[in-house]
Amino acid sequence: MNDFLAERRELVGALEEKRFFDRIMYEHAQFMRAGVDPTEEAAFREADRFAVVIRELWERVMATPATASDEKIEALIRENLRVITPFQEFEADAAAAIAACRLLAITPADLVRHLAVETVFFLGILKRVEGLPTPFRSELELPNGNKRALLYPRLSFVDHRNMLGTLAFEYGMFWTQRHMEHAAVLALFFRPGIQEEYTRLMLRYEKKFQEVLDLGKMVFARDGVIDTRGEDRDHHPLTPAIVNWINEVIAVTKEFRDVMAAIVRQQVSCTIPSGQANFWPLLGDHIRREADYLIDAMHRILAATGQPPRSDHFPHPRPYETDWRDR
Ligand SMILES: [Fe+2]
Ligand SMILES: [Fe+2]
């Protein structure tokens, strides 16, 4: 393996992750801003301050091409760590405050905690690329919690072929659990009596994702990826059972992704029964993009086994937050 190419791929990989996640982080701040009780001025202003700063950072990331110098990309990663680290603390504090009834909000405490955990995942990728200690698995709510996560960016999967089992575990299990939570929280948000069909549909997906999660626990335990012994045992290539599990994740997530896309279309055209739902269309679109992210990560793990390393090119995501109105 050419180390120079691998190092460069890791940096460009971090830039690619930032393109996806800085938008996600910006939206987390928007959700928090829109979710607190109108009397919670301080929390509203703090969430709004984060939204403005992260939005600005995201725009700079989007304007930075994959051909930018190492120094330029590294500076953006450091700035991202500086901005997003306190934002993660804000999310975690707000979740605890809502749960303890110290902060009044309509967003469930569990949803805000969910946002905070996703932020740990993103920060973990940046820390990996910066050579800083990555989060413990427990911080990502993964089994075998006292082990640190790998969290290589997706573009670097090809450089760690002997660890694809561990990467499938981290990306696959983490995001399957997040989608289980998405389905559970959306089941609370559809209108009682009017949209009960959607509520039932979401409860079905919650169950499906739970089943995939349980199957994953079994597969990864049997193939040694969930290992309570030793610290340095990340060398787990893909096994046929893990490949089957990945295909299961892709199948369920694709279905869920299409359901979310259809719901958002109904929300933005006000054709959903009663015209609206009790959650923002942006939340539906955000979840749909997080489903695309999981599908993409799983495809890249499968692709990393055989194909030659990709070039530094990656496709542009759709750039702006209003794009869901056009579809
Ligand atoms: Fe999110
Ligand atoms: Fe999420």
C-alpha cells in the first residue's frame, strides 16, 4: 500500500465526511432552535448561534474542492473540531436538561440525545484523521464499550481491507440503531387518529431495524468482531456471514429510505392526510439522507474487498437545504 496515497485519501475522506456531516450538524442546530419552548430564550439563542456558525463552516467546506492542499483540508478539520466539540456538549446538556425538566421543549429528550450521539460519530472520524484518540464504543452505544472505535472515513475503507469486518460493525451497527430510533421517534410524531397508518408503518420499521441489530450482535459476536479480550484486535476481514448481514442492512434501509422520501414529498406538497404532520419536513429529509449515508457506507465496504482504490474524486452532494422543496 502506498502510504502517501493512503494519507491523502484519509484527508480527502475527512473532507467528504464534512460535506455530509456539517450539513447534518447545521440541521441539528436548526432542530434544537425550533424545538424549545418559546420562553427558553437562552437555549434558543445558543442553538441559533451554533446554527449560524456551523452553516458558515459548511459553506466553506462545500467551496473547498477535493483537490485542495493538505494544509487547507487540515485547517478545516481543526476548525471543525473547535466548533463541533462544544456543540456536541450543548446537545448532550440539552438532552439531559429536557429529560430532567430543566429545559422545556417539544423535541423528545431521546431525540436530542440521539443528535448528540451522531455528533460523537462525526467527531470520531475527524479525530481519527487528526491522530487524536477516537471515541470508545460505549460513547457510540456499541457493544464491547471499552474499546476505541476505528472510524476511518468511507474513502479510506479500501486502505483497511483487513479491518472491513470491524468497520462494518461500527458503521453498520451504529447507523442501524440510529434508524431504529428514527422510526421510534417518528411513530410519536404522526397525528393521532389521522395518520395512524404511518404510525403503524414506523413501528414496523422500528421492529425491522431492531431485528437487524439483534442479528448483527449475533454475527459479529460469532465472527469475533465483538471481542472482550485484547485491545489490538481490529483485524477482522469480511466473512460470508458479515456480507449477508450487510446485504440485509442495505435492503431494509433502502425500503425505509424510500418511505421517508415519499413522506417528505407529501409533507412539502401538503398532501399528507390533514395537510401536515407534527414534525418538520426537514427532519424527514434529514433522516432520509442519513439512510442514504448508511447504504453508501455498506456499499463501499463491499466494494473495498475487490476494486482498486478510488481516485480523489467524489460526487457532489446536492448543495442547499431547500432542495427538498423541488422534488
Ligand atoms: Fe441527525
Ligand atoms: Fe438521526
